[in-house]
Amino acid sequence: MKSKIAIVTGASTGIGEATAELLANSGYKVYGTSRKVAQTSKRSYKMIALDVNSEESIEAALKEVVQIEGRIDLLVNNAGFGIAPAGAEESSIEQTKMIFDTNFFGIVRMTGAVVPYMRKQGEGRIINIGSILGLIPAPYMASYAATKHAVEGYSESLDHELRTRGIRISVIEPGYTNTHFEANTLEADAKLDEYSIARKALAKLMKIAVAGGDNPKVVANVVLKAANAKYPKLRYAAGKLSCRLSFLRRFAPAALVDMGIRKELKLDSLEQIASQP
């Protein structure tokens, strides 16, 4: 039996790298993508150049894969970046558009380019790497959370559209993950003195949370589960924290969720946190 052909965007590091490796070691033939490709013999999958912000780049990369393999069975939309903790009004409209362009419209571009191939085949899977922040609010990360909420709505709507054509869509919802994700975050470009304490305090909390987060392999395992499921679910929580928050969001009273978020992020004691060494 021929290996299924998978494309994983943002596969040079972190969740994307762990996912591409696991898929390759589980029988898939994997093409990982990144804007700048540095081939290495250590990878069990091939890297190709692809910029999710460019329709021309996407079309060229997919054409290359189809010419070689004849089909695309699985797309994992993972490419994205974040903004360092800051007040929502500290990001300009231009910066907000920038994060949406990659985190949301990047998925829209990739999906729009891949679906015609999958429709012709009569089958396919698209797995979008979302976030638990697509279900809950993220104070001081409003723009990032908004992109992940958009991914949730887009994915669910698309799954209903394409189900009868043999194509299924799933969203993976990780919590804190121990990657170098913070290295690719942008600083707010319209900083205000009013938020300096909050920025400093939240940066400390986020650094601790990410360091204690799940290994990227935890997320990769959930991707593989969704990819191989006979009857895939729309949403898959990844990691204990994500599972707990997902459950609370759906079944706990809104006031309890609200109180929990403020307590977890220590929103009422940020000055004290910021003053600590």
C-alpha cells in the first residue's frame, strides 16, 4: 500500500517539526514547509519552501508535490506566530492585520489551494493547529486569541461544507507548549505607559507557563490520532490543561470560568508580580 502524502506547514521547529516527524515515522510521506528551507539529514521528511502569506508560493509548492506524488491526502496547517503580552490597544491596525494574515488567512490560503486536489480525489483530511485560546479569552493577547477564534469558526463551517465530498476538517487545541514559539513573537508596536506593569508581569507568567508546558510530541500525537481516525472529530484538545479548560468552557457557569481566568493570570495582582525580581 502506498504511503499517504502529508504536508505540514511551519515544520522547521516546535509542534510542526514534532508532527512531521511522527507522521513520517507512522507511514506517511511528509513534506514539511517553511519560508526558508535548510535541509538536514537528521529529518525523516523533506522540507520545501512555502510562504503561507503568498498565494504564488503556495501554488508552486503544491504543484511540486502533486507532480511528484500525484495526490495530497493530509494537510496540517501549523504555521503561525504570536504577539508578546500587551494591551489590545497597544497593537496598531497594521500589526493586527499582520498576525491575522499569517495565523488565519494563511490557513484560508492553504485550504483554498489544497481542497481542489482533495475534491478531485474524493477524499482528504485538513487539520488546523488552533489553540485552547480559540475557546477562551486571553487578556493581553487579544489579537492572537482572535485569530484562533477565527480558526475555530472557519474550520467548523468548512467541515460541514466538505463532508459530503469526502474531506474532513479538524482543529487541534493545545494549551501551553514548551517550544521556541516565544522567539517568533512580536512586541506590540504602539506601547503605552499605562500597560507597562501588566506587560512586565504577564511576560514573567508566560515564560514560566511555556517552560512548564507540554512537549510538542503531545500535540503531534493528537494530530496523528485525528489524521487516522475513521470518524474524525471536529475538535481535539491536546494536553491536560487544554482538556480541563475545554471542559470548563463548555459546561461550567460563565461566572466560574471568568473568575478562573482572572485567578490563573493573576490579573488583580499584576503590580505585585511585576515588582518581584
